[in-house]
Amino acid sequence: MTSGEALLIAAGETSGAERFQSTLASATHIIAVDGGLRHLRALDKAPTLVVGDLDSAKEEDLQWAKENGAEILRLPSQSESDLAKALNLCHQRGWSDILVEGIEGGRHDHLLGGLAALTNAHPSLNIRANLPSTKLTRFVTGFSDIITLSGTFSLFSFGTSNVTLLGPEWELNNDDVTFSTRGLSNMGNGEAELTIHSGDPLFLLINL
């Protein structure tokens, strides 16, 4: 399989019919993460790969995926989540551009587990996630570039991230962002300069 964007579809709520189908149309690799296979079966859109311990995917859905050419990769280890397994697999196969669907909705521990998997994924992965009302982007140490921030956005780290952010209403200059409310509900009006100097991954959430 060639490089390109990998779309990982977990079992939670997707971003809505129009956004979800648009992401499906542009993805090079469509990866069903265990029970996320049901979203694809509902659209009759076969994945290229199904991965996880497969305790949530229905046998008839797995058979449908296999009959339509999908690779079925059963990874029974319980030491990490199915999303973490899928992200590790993307790193192993050299698929560095990742878009994730289906990590919101249902149990709160599943949502936190999904965010933990994104935090701990290999730093070489460029990870974005579509949530029903939000776009999420992960930035890692060494990132420095101009980004577009229009409207309300928030910044979070599940550890400590040393950050400079120039341009929005409330700026940061070599400041530490942690798992706190400090980065909540900032306002952007166009281009901003973002640098991650050190520390843990930073999450940018832009409200739609």
C-alpha cells in the first residue's frame, strides 16, 4: 500500500454525514478500528483494513469486509486500546498523515482513552481528528509554522507543553500549557504563529 492519508474510524459518534463522507472520499487508507466497522457497513463502503481485538465488530460485518477485499488484523492484546494499536500500525507502515473519526460519544472513559491514544502516538504522526462540533489537531515538539485561527479555539496538553502563540487575542510566549483551563476559549482572527518548544503534545480544538 502506498503512502497517503489514513482515515481511522472508531466506534464512537462520527462528525456528521456530509463531513464523514467527504473524509472517506479523500482517504488513501480506510481503517476500521474494531466496532467502527459498523459506520462503514451502514454506508456500504468497505475499509482497506480492520484492526483491533475485534470483540466489538459483528461477525457478519467482518465477513462483509473480508469479502470486499479488506485486510483483517486481529490484535488481541489488552495492554493498549484498539485505537492505540491502529495508530502504532500506521507508524509501522509509514502512514504518517492520520485523520481520526469516531472517538466522541458514548462512555466518557472511551473519549479520554481516545485522547490518551492520540497523546501517546508516535511523534512522527501528523494527527487530526473530526469531532461532531470540533476539529482537533495534535502538534508535537519542534513544530513551528503559521496556522489559521478564526473564531473560538482552545489549547490543551495532557502533560506540559512549552508554547509560543502569536496573533490571537490572548498570546503565549514560551509559556507552559497544561491540562488546565488556561488555554480555554481563546479567539483568533486569521493567521497565527505557533511554536512548540518542548514537552508533551499540544492539542488545538477549533469550534465549528
